[in-house]
Amino acid sequence: MLDLTKEIKLEPHLRKRYTVARIFLYAVFLIIVLLALDRILFPSLSFTFSFSNINSLKNNLELSNITAKSETLAKGLAVANDAITFDANPSGTFSSATVKFTTDNNSKNIENTPIRIRKSYEAFFYPTGAPIGFRDGTLLVADGVYYIVSDGALRKFSNIALVTRLGYSKNSFLQVSQDDLKYNDPGDDINDIGNYPNDTLFAIGDTYYQLKNQQLYPFVSTKAFFSQFDANQAIIKTADFFSQYELAETSLGFADGTLASLAPSVFILSEGKSYPISNAETFIKMGFDWNNLVQVDSVELGIYEKQRQFTYNQPHPNGTLFFDQRINKYFVIKDEEKHPIESAAVAKTYSKQKPVLADLQENEVGVSCQLKKKLFSSYTYSCDAPLNSFDNFPGTDFQIDAKFKDGAKISNADITFFTSINLGNFNAALSKIKGNVFTNYNIQQQP
Amino acid sequence: MRILKLPPFNKDALLIIYKLLYDALFLLLISFIAMLIAEGALPGIVSSHISLTRVVIVILLVLLSIIWIGKKFQLTYAAPVIKKNKPLPVLILLAFLLMGNSLLKFALWENMIITLTTLFLFFLFYQIIFDPKN
């Protein structure tokens, strides 16, 4: 063994003690090195929210439930039995989490408050909204009566002759039942032969158009049109049709929620905005499938307003389609609600989009723990919850609910996720380091 | 180095601790160098999980302990004679690589000029500080 203090000679009995102590020192050092590696490769991830400074940039725990946005809760005042909900988006699989609440001096005791943690996609945690109906522009026939979905409403053609005279092909109408029609509000009947209803689709030359407010909006490409409709849904017209309706300056794009690829980037397209997906890890974590990418060109992408990078900390944007295999039901994300598709006929019109797989039942499965007062701290309460049961659950979002029976005055909420030591996480850590090396040294990664 | 006068209390234990502190210092310095190299190659890989300041504080505490016990034993050392030895070229190469790595955003020729100039300045400082005439 390397002796750094050769000049200091020890008596034989001391030399033995020194050797033992030295072995102990090296063993302790080895343990510290292993602990340091554990911290680097399997890090614990901490999230915090300070009620005393709700706009702090350090707040990476998201206060998410609607009631939490009320003024009282924003100040940390939890009303008795009012649920307070946080969202955290850690990356990895975790063995456990520690939830910690710090109260103000004048707060009620929150010991034994139950904490529930659930895992899914943040958007899939949205409250369930009203069932969604057919898309605007869809042509439907039920019991021999013809309809078009226009401005969200179901408008009936007053007679069959009108359908033919307006140029619609009867074959292009989707056969549905009366039951399928109840998910769109009823609108006015169509009687006017001189005017087409809003959202009617036309094909003029090689371009598809949709009528909106007496203007013809061109689809940016046939691909964009086919992401929502079939070719037979459009009425074929000639160029002189522009004398009846003026051409709009803006173009229509792809179905909301479409995944578009323009090498080397991938975007989510939604409501006129394009969200560049930050990296492959985010793409996979958000449940997307590489096979669902639509190749677009710069013109097609150019009609969208580019947004900041989309990371797995953000919820899926409007238009994203989820599918629950267990109950065989689709859900569409719209305005912070998930709208179920109750009818098979409606679902069929969304079948051009590939859904993100999720599970409503797993959404409700949670792990619980009860807050206990921490030692040597009068105002801090914490509890530990095992998270192993979530390993195979889809989603990146952990939602933490707390319901304070007698109310509370919270000053701080913290949650720490502890990473499991397993091969998957080890590979993920190495992959992350490799990615950082490639980014740092500007090396192009091979797909 | 010679032992002039031993303190009256538990000198055996202190002697062992003194030798162990040297071992600890050696391990800490090796770890610290490894951390600096890793940090230089990939900024944040260590410092985002382990506080380098704390490591430096621990190294300083070990050094102070060595000095304190050394004084107890009244250990004296001859001034170090730094001369060219085998590890020197390796250390210079390592310094060159770390400096070059930290200047990756510069063009290659700028990087080379700055790194070589810095090393040359260090060499001059070394000459001035360790000049036997001083």
C-alpha cells in the first residue's frame, strides 16, 4: 500500500492499528464514492411551491386544481375539506416520494392529513367534459335525413333535392344513427339554395377549401385536408366559384394534435400553433409514436405560429386524442377538459389521428400516506409514499392531492422523488449523459 | 523531518490520526481532481448533485488538522524542491486539455493561442516563484 508518511515510523503494535484504521478509511471512502455515484446516476428530484412567493421562478411544483387558483389558496389558505392539488413532472421511475408541507405559525395542526399521489398524463388528469360531437364540415345522414355539421351545430337539409342541387354527393354522407347525432347541438335548417352553410368543403383544382363566413379558406395542402376529411366530402367546383365567395388570405392546416416532422425537428400542431418537441425523450415520454409523424414542408409548417419548446412538463395541447384501451373509449383534449367520444360513428371521424394510450382506471389508482409532524420542527409535516406500483403506468405527471380537514395556512409545499436503482434508470442516466456530451460538444446524433 | 518533542497526551493515537489524515487528503485530492475533470468535460454533471464548495471545505479542514497535529508533534519540513519529474508532462497536458475544453466556443486557432499563452504565463510564474535565487 502506498505510504504517504514514510518518514514517520510506527511501533509494531501501532502499525497494526494504523493498517486496520487505514482499511476502514478506504472502505468509508469507497462507500462515499458509491453514494456520490448514486446521487449522480440515480438522483432524487425535488419540487417546491412557495405560497409566500407564488410567482417565484423556483416554484417548479405546479398548483393545478381550479379551486387552487382562487385568491385564498394562492395565499396558502386551504379551506376545510377543500382539495389542494399539485402537479410535478419528474423524469424516471421512482421508488418513493416524500411529501412535505410547512405551515405558518398560526396554522391549524395538519397532522394525519391524507395525501394521495396519482400518475398519468397532465392533460389526462383534466376533468371530464361534455361528450364531443362530429367535426365541423362532416356530412351525415340518419334515417334518410341529411345533415352537415356547421359551426359546431347540426344543421338539417330541409329536403333531399336541396342536397343534390347544392352539389353534394349522397354517397359522401356518413350513415349514422339518431343516437349519434345527440352530441352536436341542433342548428337551423338549411333552406337557402343560393348559399352554402359554413364549413362546407370544396375542391377547386388541386386545392381543398372550407367555407367560413362567406370566405373560402384554402387548406395549405391536400395532406392537411386529408388529416381531417375524406376526398368525397368536398364538392367539386371550378375556378369561377371564386366569383361567388372571396378567397381568404389565411390557410387552414392539419387536424389539431397532428405530429409533424420537418427534419430534424418534430412539432405538435394545434390551433394555428406549432410546438417543437424538445427531444426524443419528451416525444416518447408523452406517449407519441414515431409511426404517426406526418412529413411536412416549410410552407405547411409556415402557417403555424412557432411556440417555445414543448417539454414533458407541459400538458398535451388541444386536439390531442387519448385512447383508453380498457374501456375502448377516445378522449379529445379541449380547453383544459378531456371530452369523451361516446359514439363509435364520431370516433370513426377521428380515426385519422393516432391516439396517445392512457388508462382512466389507472388515473384513479393512487398511493396514500398521512402527514406526520417532523422531529425538531414545529411547523413541518411530511410523509413517505412508495411509488413502485406506478412503474408501468403511462404518463409523466404525478398529481398530489391534499385535503386539510380543518383547513390550514400553508407556507411551503415540497415533494422529493427518489429514483429506483435499476438497469432501466441506469441506462436512462447514461443516455442522458451521452445526450449532454453530444449537445455540449455540438455532435450530431444519428437517429 | 524530525520529531523534536512529543506532547504528553495520547501521542500514539495522534500519530495514527496524522498518518490517516494524509491518506484522507490523498483520497480527497484524487476525488477532487476527478470531479474537476468531469466537470470540465461536462459542466454540471457533478456540481448539480454534489457541492464542490463542501469538498473544498473538507480538504481545507483536513489540511488544517494536519497542520495542527504537525505542530503538536513539532514536525518541520524542508522547503519543497520542485523539480522536473515524470508526472509533470502529464499534468501540463491535462491542464492544456482542460483549458482548451473550457474554450470550446472559440475558434480552434483562438483556443490554441489563448491556451498556449496561459500555459506560458503559468510557466513564467512558476519560474519567478520557485527561482532558487528568491
